Amino acid sequence: MAFCDWFSGFVNLDLDYLHDGRIIQIRSTGEIDFETLKPLTVTGSYDDKVIIKSCVIPAAPEWSLLKHDGSIYRVYISGNPTKFLQGHNVYGHSDMVAVIRDFIRLVLQKIDVDEFTIARCLRDPIKCTRFDITQSYLMDSPKDVSDWLRASSQYITGKNQKVDNDKTLYVGKNSRRCSIKVYEKAAEMLKHKSTFNLPEASFDALYKTASLLLRFEVTLRGMKLEDLQMHYLQKVDNKMLEEQFSLQIQKMNLPENIELIENDIHQLSDRYAGVYLKWLEGVDIKKQMKLSTYKRYRKFFLDSYHLDLSMPPRDISKTNVIPLWRVISVEREFNPSENDEFLYVPISSSK
């Protein structure tokens, strides 16, 4: 099941003092070009940091308390709910809405908001500007994780694609609506090890789990959430978030199985091996034969090796091996048990 790896939004709390100073840009004429408040940093029990600040935003029908100028102060909260509550984000609880509500409650407690006001804030509309929805898949070995990412970079489709060192794939990285990221969780853990305020033994145990995880992450931002009518937490449930995760991942057009290069093609007949080697050389196979013959070859490789001759091969110029395809399946979702020692189980319930 998926879990929430980031949340940003506004709670209905009319405070004007939650900030860490101001940033002001002044023109050469001495006029103020713009002014904005710097966010405060709130530290959780596990030293994970969340930003929070007061913001003046346009009044909305859902929020009845108005200032004289038609604007209202609301408190902006942005951070990783799962990591804030349990000290890591290798995995998390599938009741995403409940986790977010517990996250907001704890953050407000950290800034000394009384329990009566917190309860009222959780009842009032909570405006959402970002959800990161994450699901990990269990692979057989760490090598399978890196090999899958390297091979899938040849198939990934969508706007604003980016591949970082065969470790992370992006689609729509700079989109204001929605983006997708696929990466090695273990590599990310090592890169950000200092942010895990956990005993060494706990980190090592989680890292061992992460080493077999291929992580898919979908980010839904404000404009997309408004299009989907999911811009208030009270209008969102876990099923909606999971459905959006699945819909966005499907847009990557990745095959269920990614083909990986090994070291032999002797099991192929000379005729099929010749077609395969031409494809590896970058030859447009479709232009080399009749359409009916091409379709027959394409069907054979799709059925036998999940290899699509219409797609370009990955660059194997740096290897000395003759390739053969083996298949790695991304089909086993990683789901922790409810009694996992590193899993936070929410107090709230959205069910």
C-alpha cells in the first residue's frame, strides 16, 4: 500500500506572528519590491524538521473568519509526515489521511497551540497544496534495483524527463501540477543519513530493508489538486490518493517487465539473432522488411523476452558481452506489518 511522503497545506489558524524574520527586496529608488516572511523550523521527536509560517492568503468561502481587507492569516505547514512521526520514511502507514491529521496535530502542539484550538483546526477545512504519494516494490537483490532503473531509462516517456546517473528517473520534474520520481531508496538513505536521528542499529536494519526497495513517488501539487477537487483534506480519502498514484504511474508507459542485458544469445536461431543484433546497432528494423514480417518479429520478441523492437536499445558500447535478456518484474508491493517496530500507527482514523 502507498503512504504519504510529503504534505503541504494551510490550517485555519489566524496567527500573524509565526515566522523567522522577513525577506525584503528594495528597488534602487528605495521602494519595496516585495516582502515575505521566512518560515520557522519545527523539530519533531526524531529531529526531522518541518517548516511553518503565517501567511496572508485570499479569503475563501470555506473559511469564514475575515480581516477587514478581505484577507486572512492562515498557518502554512510543509514537511514529511511519515518521517516526522516515526523517524524514517523507508515505509509508512497506508492510512495516509490519518497520518497527515496526526502530523498536523503534533506540529501545532510543538508551537504551543492549545488542544481545544487544535481540535477545531482539524475539524475546519485544511487546504492542501501538495501530496507526495509513495509506494515501494520489493526486488530480489540490490542489483535488481539498480539494473531495473538503468534499463527502464530507455522506456520512460512523458514531459520533462530526466535521468540522474541511472539512480533516479523523473517525469515532469518541474511541473506545477504533477511529477513522478523512481529511485533507489537505499542510495537516498545514505545520501541523507545525517537526517535520520535513529540509533545506528536501527538505521542499519532499515537500510537492509531499503536495499531491496525500488521506490515510486508521485507528487500532486496545488493546481492538480484543485482540478481533481482534492484541495481540501476533508474531501480526500486514501482510495482517492491511491487511485491518483496508479493513474500517474501508468502515464510513464513502462512495461510491466524491464529487460536486462546478460551475456549470451546462442538460444536464438541465426535469423532471430541477426534481427536482434541489428536492433542493438540502432538499425530501424521496421524499415528493413515488410510490415507483416516486422510485426511477426516484434511479436516474437515481445512474447519471448518482453523486448519491444520499436523501442531503442540501451547503450551497451562500454560492455564486452553479447547480450541476452532476462526479466525483472516489478509486481511485489512492499507492505510492513501493523506491529512492525519501526512503523507509526496513527491515532486518528480516516476509515
